[in-house]
Amino acid sequence: MSISKSLLKKLALPAFACAPKKTFLSLENTIKLLKISADDRNLKLGKIIHTQLIISNQRKELNLTETNCLINFYAKCGEVSVARKLFDQMPERNVVSFNALMTGYLHKQLPLEVLELFKSMDTWELQPNEYIFATVLASCSDVRALDEGKQCHGHVLKSGLVFHQYVKNALIDMYSRCSDVKAALGVLKMVPGSDILSYNSIITGFLENGHLNEGLEVLREMVDGYLVMDGFTYVTVLGLCAGLKDLKLGMQIHSQILMREVEIDGFVGSSLIDMYGRCGKLLYAKSIFDVLEKRNVVHWTSMMAAYAQKGCFEDALILFLKMELAGVLPNEFTFAVMLNCCAGLSALRSGDLFNSRAEKCGFKAHLIFGNALINMYSKSGSIEDAQRVFLDMGNRNNVTWNAMISGYAHHGLGRQALVVFQQMIASFCVPDYITFVGVLSACGHLGLVDEGFYYLNTLMGKYRLVPGMEHYTCIIRLLGRAGLLDEAEKYMKSTPVQWDVVAWRTLLSACHAHQNISLGKRIADILRGLDSNDVATYILLCNMYAKAKRWDEVANIKKLLRGRGIKKEPGVSWIQVKNKTHVFVSEDKKHLESKKIHQKVDELITQIKMLGYMPDIGIVLHDVGDEQKEEHLSYHSEKLAIAFAVINTPSGAPIHVIKNLRMCDDCHSAVKLIAHVTERKIVVRDANRFHCFERGICSCGDYW
């Protein structure tokens, strides 16, 4: 066997040791060389040494030390199946045997195998050491196995090994990542000797699980203890600032980075960009990005995410093109950001293109990409594609389940949303704050009042979740849909919550749907007290009066709007056809195909009138004749977009339209019948929700 001189130096052997080619190294030096091969991850050399051990060994079996070294070598080289085979063949084992294999499983991301091995140690009557406890606790962290982690903590206390720094840090990491804030803080404070790794672990765990304020308290303790931050700490703390949207603290951390001349590498630079982006300071984020001498994919992706966070989706897409021109290859996070931008724009075709590219690059199996794909399809109106992606995913986390539940709920598919929620519970995935927003929204679509209150008052408490404004607003929407308007008003007045404009407007919308004018007027007065310039309140009230033919009230509101200089936002709809986006405004005549579009609208209106369609001219607030009112209704922006799609897409192809405002009652009635006569599926995403029109019905059940 030929051995390089560099390895001989590590072994401190003279050069003549390798002169005779058939000379075997001593057992001691062979073991040393095997350990070096493990540290260098030199699989080829390690296998040669393994062969020499077998050949040179006169015994039938290797001894305990030799086998442990081989297990350690194969485990470190990622060959855990070979390591396990050697382990299973051992007539005797010690703590080193278990620790070597456990470490290999942990690095191979097989934490459940680590826990199984730990349980089997009792059979061999072996007492775990500090290294095994640290490995087992890290495995509990990876699978969020809090109960097993607590049991391990008990063993640690009995053994007296809790004072080892890495065991303490592993305990802190386990509790913080399993969301047991109290226990994590208890270990930090009760066990002496916290170092920077202890604080990094607990802040990271709190950040990952949304305990941002608790993370901020730990940061204050760390600063009071005069501990010097390292690069990892800066990245974590900047993430904390981003989550809290605490610009002041973020700028203080940035100043400290500059004063201490900390290297702004890929992680620190991208964290600064992310922090400024999420705090709404795009110019600051861009200034960091622009001064970086070397930009890697992390920097580019962080800048794109900053644009997306601010709603500048087109800018993010343009930056993606610039990144490609710079010769930087995208990663799974880049594609996830791009898909989320496509979701924001409801750009289904662009999302399909990014999906195809990411699949070619080998990122399809990545969890973050799959989650973004579900989000893109559901927000672009293709819930069937979102479902297909969801079912194909082998690995799921909370984001996956939440995206599917919320997607179904936004499309009015409440039953499907609740089925997915039950599947989430059955898979032992713990629901979070966002999960219950989707669940309560689903109950609202189905009118399940008792179930909604059960989820809010009982199930959220079971998971230690405190309801927020979004959950309470869902309850108001639920009561409103069920026609329990007085109960909704009483609930808002009796619940100690600082209700916002959205919540009160939700009740006003219910009053509009059920034509409860007296309550609607009271709610509108409350809304005007909160925001006197909220145009949506006046429009809802106007429409309510128009439906009741109380034209004097309509005139008074219009006069009030003119006096305050408040103008209604014009209705705009847009649609993607042949990779090009076409934008329409009401009564639009600027489009190149305007004449053909108007003719197609007239043709469709004639067809649906034969099925009983009557234009709802009562909702037109203009003081004009009935014929002009009907003409005004005919050319609303979504009708123009649908007519354009009927002309320019294959027969039977689905139509996806995005609208900036709430659909009016007339368009809703008309599109239901247009979907029927054209035998098309028409999906309209308005300011409130998705409407899926098919065979003359809408997924919203005519309540929106």
C-alpha cells in the first residue's frame, strides 16, 4: 500500500516506512490513519485501510477499538448503512460504538434512527455520556419531539452531565425549537455557564417558532452580560429585527457590525438586505446590495425578496433577469421568491415557466419550492394544480398545510379545507396561528357557526394559541354569512378587542348582502369615526341604498364624497393571454381589439338574456337613463376581459381574470351565465376572494 508523505507527517512516521510496498503498518498507526481518513472524509483511502485490517488480522473478527474506528469512519463519510452493518455484527459494544453511529445518523438527517439507538442502549446496560446526550437532544430538536426531549433531560439530570456546555446548549436548542419557551429560559438561567452558543441557540429557536418578543428579551440579557456577538449572532439578531420590523434596533446592529469591522459575507449581507426590506426600507436594502463587491445568489435572492415584501413584484422579476445576465445561477430559494411574485401578480403562465425551470434545475423536491408552488397556483386561481402539487409532496411542514387550507378556503371550498386540517392533525403536525385563520375562514364559507366557535374557543386553547384580530374577523364573517347580524354586532361590542376598519367593514358587507339597512347605517357611522375617508364604506352604503331604491340617500352620500374630494377607484381587470398581460378598465375603448371585444360582450349579453339574465341597473349610481345604465353595466372591466379571453383562447379553455375591486352583483350574475353558455370555467379573483364560475354556479355561494 502506497501512502502519501502528507499523511506520513500527520502520523509522525519516517519516510522509509513506506519504502517496501508490501510492508503493513502497525495496528496503532493503521488506527491513526483510519481516524485521519475519517476527518478528511477520504472514503477511498479508508476502504483500503479497512481491507488491510481484514488481511493483516489473524483473528476472524476485528476487536472493539478497530470496529469503532471503522464505524466512525464510514459514518463521517456518509456511508451509514455500512456503519450500521458493522455495528450489528459486533459481539460487544460500548458507548463509543453507539455515539459514532448516532452521530452518523444525525449528520445524515435520520434523527428517528438516533432515538431508536438511544432506546436500545438499555439492553446493553450502557450509561450514555455527554456526547450521546447532545446527539440525542439534537435529534429531538430536528423532529420537534418535545416529550422524548424531556425524557432525555431527565436522564441528563440523573447523570449529572447537565453542566457540560454542549449538553446545556443542546437542551436550550431542543426546548426553544420545540416552542417550550419557559423550559428553554429555565435551562439558560438555572444552569451556570452560558456562552455565545447558548444565546445563539435560544434566539434562533425563538425566531424560528415566532417567539420574537421572548427572543428580544434574551438578546437584552446577552447584551447585559457583555457577551461579544459572532457572525452567526448578527445573522440571527438581524432576523429577529426583520420579524419584529424593528428598524431602530436593526440600524443599531448594522452600526455595530460596521464599528467592529465584521465581514459582511453572504449571510450577514443578505440578512441586512432582508431586515431593511421587511422593515419597508427598500432604498436602504438596495444601498447594501449595490455596495457589495461580490454578489452571490443569496444576496440577489434577498434583494428580490425585499422587493416582493414591499409588493414590487415586477421589480423582483426584472432583478431575476439581471442576476442571470450576471452569470449567477438561481437556487431553490430564488425560485420560491419568483413563484411568490407570480402569486402576487396572479401570473399563472409565468409561474408555470418558473416551475418548469426549477424542475430542470433539480429543485422540485425542495420543501420551500413546493410550498411556494402551492401558494402560486392557489393565488393564481388554479386550485386543482395546487392540490396536485400538495398530494405529490413527500415532505410537508406547517407552511405546506397552511397554504393548502388557506387556498381551499379562499376558493370557497370549505369542506376540502377542513378535510386537509383533519389530515394535518392526524399527521401530528401542530397547527399554528395562520392555520386557524384558514380553518375559521372555511367555517365562514360553510356557515358552520358552532364549529367555528369550537375551533376559536376550544381547539386554539388546546394548542396554546391566543386568537388575534384575523380570527375574530373570521367569526364576524361567519355570523354575517349565517344571517346572524344582531349576534355579530353584540359579539363585537361584548368582546374586549380593539376592532379595526376591516372587521367593521366585514359586518357592513354582511348588512349589504342581507339588506339590513338600519344596522348597516349604524356600522357605517362607526366606520366613518375610525376612517372618515374610507371610500369602501361609502360605496357599500351607497350600493345598499341603491338596492333599496332610496335614491335620496344615494345622492346625499355622493354629495358628501364630492365635498371631501373622495373619488372611487376605477374598476380594473387584467388577464394573461399568450404570455402577455392585457389590462381593461370599465367601458374601455383603448384596446387594439376594442371593437371586437364590445361586439363579443353584446353577443354574450344577448345569449344570457335568453336564460333569464336581467341587468341590475339599480346598482348604477350615475344619474342617467335606464338604457345608459344598462350599457354602463355591460362594459364593466371583468366582462371586457372575459370577452377578450373568449375571442383569443381555445374553446373550452379556462379563463382567469384578476380585478382590483369587489365584483358587483350584476357582473356576478352575468358571469355565472356566461360560464354556462360558453361551457368554460371562469375564475375571477376580486379584492375579497376567488370566484370560480362553472355550469352556472359560483364557488362563493353568492355571498362575498
